[in-house]
Amino acid sequence: MKILLLLVTAGLCAAQYNPNTKAGRTSIVHLFEWRWEDIASECERYLAPNGFGGVQISPPNENIIITNPSRPWWERYQPISYRLCTRSGNEQEFRDMVTRCNNVGVYIYVDAVINHMCGAAGGSGTHCTCGSYFNTGNRDFSAVPYSSWDFNDGKCKTGSGEIEDYSDRYQVRDCKLVSLLDLALEKDYVREKIAEYMNKLIDIGVAGFRIDASKHMWPGDMKAVFDKLHTLNTQWFPSGAKPFIFQEVIDLGGEAISASEYFGLGRVTEFKYGAKLGNVIRKWNGEKMAYLKSWGEGWSFMPSDKALVFVDNHDNQRGHGAGGASILTFFDARLYKMGVGFMLAHPYGFTRVMSSFRWPRYFVNGRDVNDWIGPPCYSDGTTKPVTINADTTCGDDWVCEHRWRQIRNMVGFRNVVDGQPFENWWDNGSNQIAFGRGNKGFIIFNNDDWDLDVTLKTGLPGGTYCDIISGQKECEHCTGHQIQVDNDGLAHFQISNSTEDPFVAIHIDSKL
Ligand SMILES: *[C@@H]1O[C@H](CO)[C@@H](O)[C@H](O)[C@H]1NC(C)=O
Ligand SMILES: CC(=O)N[C@H]1CO[C@H](CO)[C@@H](O)[C@@H]1O
């Protein structure tokens, strides 16, 4: 009996690392700033049929309305209460989205902003997305409610009350991050209020959380909150399933706080991944793709089963957060597709695909002065719906990288090769590389400035395969290049360095 209990407990704990996605669905997509109504439709019409496992959504709780600058995307990281109304929609629309997505097996992951409330200069009034009264002067957030007792003002030891020195772990966790009012998570009342919010979302049917600004909270305080969380809604999830937790901890090395302090609570965002991959694919700092042979822990990343990985996120694609200039984004589409293709083919980590809106980048002294611009919206600030063009791309400045053929088909590739070993590596000592995933899939890149022409062992059974980068299998036809694999698993590849997408990927489900 005792042993059984122990086993059950261990199983429950482990579930926080488990994304809770349906079997055979191995990636989630961040539909940054999308409206709930559009996400519900996207789950049904696109994400489910194409094998996406889930959606990370923008924060669903009430936030301050910022008018100078006009409605920046970052206003959603300035909570006013835990009421569910934002530019993405109201509670009714939120519930409808969760139900409709869950019903087609695409789960919802909430961006939970629990470290802080809005900025100290927010003022007082009802200029927020549900119209709840607040006053930053006396720390009154009436709709939670929080009062001055519930913030870390007395605990922070810096003169300004702000984080002044990132090498001091007490400052990083007890002081204000860019003036955001820092909640006292050591207080049971605050823990209760946060847990109440998260439990409401769990009961509605969400599958997990991205925990914003985790580095700025003590892991022990976070654990106390997570210990109060319900198990997932059994209408869609197995009994006893715990919410997936992935924590935003920016750790590029060399700071007081390391990602490993959070491994006990769930997965952690691996920010080294996109920063290093960007350097490799851009061929900066003497990097080359041949070095990717030891990608993963071999590059001193965190253990694969703790990592949430991504090529870019909503912060570092516009120069916020970690990463810097090397980060690949949709603005560098050709390199970006290679980067995302590599990520989705490689077994390391749990993968998140980015889906962005376009903004007019404008660099002054190396900094994008338009990095604040919010989602496509009407003059009254209402977020525009995501329109879908006849060719399946998105309109109105919604980029929809997840709908790009190369990226969508690689999400499928990852599902097909799930659990298969990384093998049959080849490289030319430079930027031509290839590898397989057991006998299920094979991918080859030419990021050199000359053509590739080589015969390689793929590990795949003999047959004719359709390349899922230049096209795909439709009925029994291939709309892209065909690759012949002989009975020994050998295949001949030719990739011109100036082709639109200098990589080729085949898998058993693309066999004709
Ligand atoms: C292909 O390589 C040639 C040099 O061999 C180079 O001039 C050209 O820019 C390359 N094309 C691309 C798209 O990188
Ligand atoms: C170092 C280097 O460039 N090695 C090889 C890369 O691949 C081509 C053929 O695909 C060779 O010609 C190069 O010598």
C-alpha cells in the first residue's frame, strides 16, 4: 500500500513536465495576441487537422490600458485583476475557445502573469480592460482585492525600489522589475488569490501555464502556489493529471539565478537555444552547422526533459528579453524556416512554434523604436480578426508562421518521428548537414555557399518519398521534389545553395 501511494505521488509530480498534449502531437504554437474567437476557429479548421498539440495564448486576465504609446503589446503584462476580459475577448469567449479547442484535441496553455501587477506609474481610475477600479498610489486593486499589504515594497532593499543589480538574487526577486508592482508571494493571502485565478482556468479546461517572469519569484513561493492547484478537468483529461508548467527564466549563463533552481517545479524556457541556433544559421562567431552534431546538452543546455524550446518568442523577436541580434524571426524568412525546421527535426526539448503579427521595424542606433507596437487593430484599439486568404496564408499583418508550408509540415514530421533516435548524422565539416530519426524520418540542409550533391544513408525503407519542404504528398501525388530511397536506405540528394529553401525532409508518411 505504501509503495503504491509513493508511485502514485511520483506520477503526479512528473506530470508537471508532461505537456498533456494528445499522443502523437508534439508541439504547441504561440498565437500571440490572437482573439479567443479566432483561436477557437483556428483549432478546428487548422491546428487539429495539422497535428498541433496546443496553443499558448496571451494573458487572459484584466490589464491596464496604456494610451501613450497607444495600446502596446506589453500592456497585457500589467495586470489589474484576474477577471477574464482583455482585447482578446471576454470570459464567455474564453470558455467557448477552451471548449472548442479541447473538443478537437488542441489544448490551451495560459500565459500567467503572477509576479506583479501594473507599473507604479499606472495612476488611479478604471482605465483597464474590464473597468475595475485601481489606484497604484496606495496599491489598491479592488477587483482582486489587493492592498498595500500584498506587495514587496517593504522587503526590497534598493534605494529606488527597482532591481538595480542582477547579480543580487534578493533584488531580482524582491524588487520591482521595470517599475511593475511586485506581489508578496510569501503571503498566504497572495498565494490564495493567484491559485484561485489559476484554478478557475484549470476548471474551465486549460492544460497548463507559461509562468511569466519566473526568475523574479522565489521557487519556494511558486511551489506553495502550485501545491494549491487542482488537477485538470476530467471532461478532457485523465483523472489526476496536473497542469503542465513551463517557467520563463532567462538564463544565458553568468547571472545570480540559474534555470536549474526551477527544475523541481516544471519545465523551463531554454533561452540559449534560439540565441545559439541564430548564430549557427547566420554563420556568426565562426559557427557552422557541422557543430550541431552535439546540439542539446552537449552545448551546455539544460536536460532535454526540462526544456521548453523555441527559435524566437514574443519578447526576443523584437529585441526584448534575451538573445540579441542573432535571434531568427519571420523577417529573415529563409533562415528562419531552416532554424524552425532544424528545431522540429531534432529530438531535444519540448517545442513551441511562434506565430506573430507584423510591425514596421525601425532601427535607430541599433534599437527598434517600434518594438512596442501592439497587434493589428482598428482606430478604437479593438484587435482585428485574423483573416485567412484564399491561399491559406493570413491577412491584415497577421504573419501566421505556423501556416507556412515548411513549418506546418515540420510540425507533422516531429509527430511522425516522435521517440525515434537521433542517428545517421552526416556533415561536410561546414554547413551541409543531415540526420535521421530512426527509420521514420530524414532531413538534410545546405547552408553553404555552394551546391550540395551527396548520397547518404537515411535509415528509411526503400521507396519514393515526397519532400515536405518543397511540397507535400496530396492523395498519392507529390507537389514537391521526389526522393528515391533504395533498399539499402541510401538516397541521393542535390540542393542548390540558391534554391528558395535549401533543405529537404522526408518521413514515412510522405512515402508515395
Ligand atoms: C550561392 O553561392 C554563391 C557562390 O557560390 C553566392 O554568390 C550566392 O550568393 C549564394 N546564394 C545564396 C542564396 O546564398
Ligand atoms: C569543408 C567543406 O566545404 N567540405 C565539403 C562540403 O561539401 C561539399 C560537397 O557537398 C564538398 O565539396 C566540400 O569539400
